[in-house]
Amino acid sequence: MSPVVIGVIGVVVLILFFLLRMPVGFAMAFVGLLGFSYLVSPNAGLDILVRDMFYTFSSYSLSVIPMFVFMGCIASGAGMSKRLYDAGYLMLGRLRGGLAMATIAGCAGFAAICGSTNACAAAMGKVSLPEMKRYDYDDSLASGTVAAAGSLGILIPPSTIFLVYGIMTEQSIGKLFIAGVFPGLILAGLFVSAVVIVCARNPSLAPIGATASWKEKLDGVSGIGEMLVLFLLVITGLFLGWFSPTQAGGAGAAGALLIGLIRRQLTWGGFLTAVKDTLRITCMIMVIVAGATVFGHFMAVSKIPLILADWVSALPLPAMAVMAIIVFIYLVGGCFMDSLAMITLTIPIFYPAIVALGFDPIWFGVIIVLIVEMGVVTPPVGINVYVVKGIARDVPIATIFKGVLPFLIAELIMVGILMAFPKIATFLPSLTTY
Amino acid sequence: MVYEMLSKLDRFERVVDALSHWLNWIAGVAIALMLALIAVDIIGAKLFRWPVPGGIDIVGLLGVVAIGFAIARTQALRGHIEVEFFETKIPQKIRNFVDAVIYALGMLLFVLLTWKTCEYGYTLQSKGEVSMTQGIPLYPFVYGMAFCYLTVFLVLLVQCIRVVYRINK
């Protein structure tokens, strides 16, 4: 059998293992080992497995992942999500749907210190869902808002998905992070517009809240000042080349720890929880990255990515039409597969084709993250929906999926905007050298 | 007979659980040290022009401990990402059988990893391989990884036996 046929069989077997619930990282390492062993030799396969695992875990450039995850976990343990929500609530609470808007603003703010969608949804959901319930918000609107707005966690930097994408494609982490800023803010704006439209169509979904005085508003905003400083320190440091990505993550985590200690909101127990959560999240990401590295080596010897790149670039279709097909594949795949699994499986296959078509890899990274954002709220494998369900146990899962629908439309509009105007993502990175 | 076996399995599970818990604590210390080292390195490099010597080496090796030592606990908590879609739609009996096969494949992977990582550690030890800047011997970390893989194998074994017991019940 030719290497290409073996490669295709490998992809099919991998998807089968995914569907049979084998942990994603284990499945990729296992199939990568089998495929590489078959195409080269069993000894070479075992060698590559052992070395890929060890060198992935010991890679300095990959230590950026635990540091940014740590930053988000400490920020959550230090009550930063609550302060962000409170600030949003004081500013927007008096508007119809104001609490939902405050949730989106809070998520956008928390996304600036946390790089994971489910961590963002969990942190903000714990704070905002009881408040929305207290003010008689419709369950569907409240839970849908948290699930969708939580997905901003991976678009507004820092972002675990940008980190993994950047490492896999050897793109600058700093450029990827900065590329997510404008699309993230525009998407947050689109989410707020979705709330306005939904509430205008059915005012009973979201009653008007209490009005806050200007002094209360100023107090609320001053409570989030240090988070803005922390975000600016991390992103500016990365943008201007003061910090390597790992140092930026470390500075962010140390800064979050310092803020938590000064404000006396981070207890010893809270710190230990942050450490445990960091280990669990980091471990699950890094095992997938290590597995994807083994699988990537198998794909390389199967020559599938090169052949696909040649084939795609020779297609008698405009490059944008090919991109639309790829986006569609990601959209469908994202419904059934975890975001990280989807990215680590497809990037080694599609990335050479994207480069061959002449697309900007940074722009493609932002598109991928946007599509992944949709994947985390679409049925049946919408992880954020399950996170919200874990907090709002009395709300049926179908109600949450229904509540997510207006935000999904907003995300589709955002993908369209970004495809029509790539500069939105590429403008800021074009100003950087790092 | 069955009761006796279950009692032995319970004891075995407690030992494996304690082991994975203990390794996770070591991983926790490593990640806290990693953060402290990076913070000291930034302050040293930016304010005093004196970065921590071999900081990159040490952070990388702490990464091995932080991640490698946490794999077993993450598996014990079923924390590794799985695609939960198709399997939930099939009957419980078939699901148990599929789970047992998947656990067995995972065990096979980690047995191979344990064996070959030990061999790799021995190679590094005999060649005297050290880290790039600080000359830290690499083999203890590789042996440590092999021990962690063995623990993951044991965790998977316990989970597999539990599923097989459910099938036979």
C-alpha cells in the first residue's frame, strides 16, 4: 500500500478512536506510532514516540502554555471575574438586557487575562447566572449569553488555541495574540447587538435593572484598573519584544498572584485550587500537543499534507472558494469534535494547503479560532454549553442551545466580516516585528 | 469469591490513587517553582541585567515534572479530553465492551512508553547526555517520566478492571 493510503487509513482510524472516546492525546500518539512504525520501522516509531513526548514536555517554548493557564486560574481564584462583572453591571445594568450585556463585557475583560473558553464561561457563569436569575431573566437568554460570551476567552489574548496553533505552525505567538484583539472586540460588540435585538423583539426576556449613581459606576470601574494594567503589561511586553511568550505568561501569572495577595482575595486554598486546575488543564493540552506531534510525524512520512497542498493549489477554483470549503469542514467537524482535537488533527493536513494558496497564516489562525468558538457552543459537543449546564443545573440543555442561537449568527457574521476584510486581523500584527 | 476480589481491587485502587495523588503534588511544586523561576528571571534580566543562569534549561526540565507527573492524576479523574458524542448513543453493554477495549489500547501504549522511555533513559545515562547550558543530567528526568507512564498504566488497569467487572455483573 502506498504511504498516502496508509495516511488516509490512519486518519479514519484516528476519528474512529475519537468517536469511541479514547482520550484525544492518547489516540493521536497511538495512531501516529502505528502509522510511523508501518511506514518506516517499528523501532523508529517507538523512538519517535518516546522522544516526541519527552521533548514536548521539556520544551521551553511550550512552557508558555502552563504559564498563561496559571494566570487565568489565579485570576479566577482571586475574584477578578466578579469584579469585572460588577463593573459591567454598574455601567449597563439599567438597560434592557443590561445584565446580559454586562456578562459579555465581563467575559471580554476576563478573556484578556484568561485564555480558555470553558474557564471563562465557568468563572463568569458562577457570578452572572445567579444575578440574572434574581432579576428574572429568561433562562435561555441568560445561559446562552454565558456560553457564547465565554468563547471570547480564546479570541481576545491570551489564548490557548492561538498558543497551540502558533506552536504547530511556527507562527509568532505575539502576532497571533495581537491579531485577536480587534476581531475579539468587534465580536463582543456583535454579541451585545444580538442581546439588544433579542430583547427588542421580546422585552419580557430581560427586565430593566436598577440604576447606579456615577460614584458607584466610578467605584466599579476603579476595581478593574489593575486588571487593565496586567493585560497591558503582558500584551505590550509581548508586542514590543520585552518578554518572550513564556516570560509574558509568567509575568501575567505573577502579576495576578500579586494583585490577589494585595487585595487579600487570594487565599491559600484558592492558590492550591489554581495550581490543581492549572495542572489538569495544562496536562490535557500538552498530552494532546505531544500526541499531535507524533501524529504529525506520521502525516509527514505519509506525504498527505504535501499532496493535498499541491492538489488544492491546482484546483480551478478561486482561493476564497477553497477557503470557504475549509471553513465549512471546520464548522461541521467542530460540531462533533473537541476544539483542540479538531485543530491538532487538521492543522498538519490543511496548513500547507493554506500557505500554498497564499493566505496569511496569522489571519487563518484568527479564522480558525472564530470557528472553534462556534464549535464550543454548537450541539452536540458544545463544551461551553455543558459548563453552563454544570452551573445552572435546573436549566435543560436544549434551552441553553436555543439561547446560544442569536450569538451563533453573530459569530457567522464575524467570520464573513473577517473573510471580506482580512485587515481587521492583520493590521496590528503588521506593526510588530516580534 | 467475587467479594474478595472486589476488596482486593479496592485496596489496589487506593494504592494507585495515592500514587497518582502524590505525583500530582510533585507536579504542583514544579509548576509553582517554574512560575517563581520565570518571575526571578524577568526581574533579574530587566532590572539587574542578570538573568537566572540556565533559566531556560531549568524551566524546560520543570515542565517535564509539572506535566509528566500530572498525567496519571488527570487520567484518574478522567480529565483528558474525550469526544463524548457517539458512544453515549450506544447501549450500555456495548459501551462497556468498547470502553474495555479502549482502556486496553491505552494500557498497551503506556506499557510501550514505559519500556522504551527506560531504554532511552539508559542510553542518555551511558552517553552522559546533559542539558544545553547548565549541564544538568537528563536521564533522571527521563526515568521519572518512565515511572509516571507506569503509573498511568496502573490507573488505566484499574479503570479497565472496573469496566470488565461491570460487563460480567
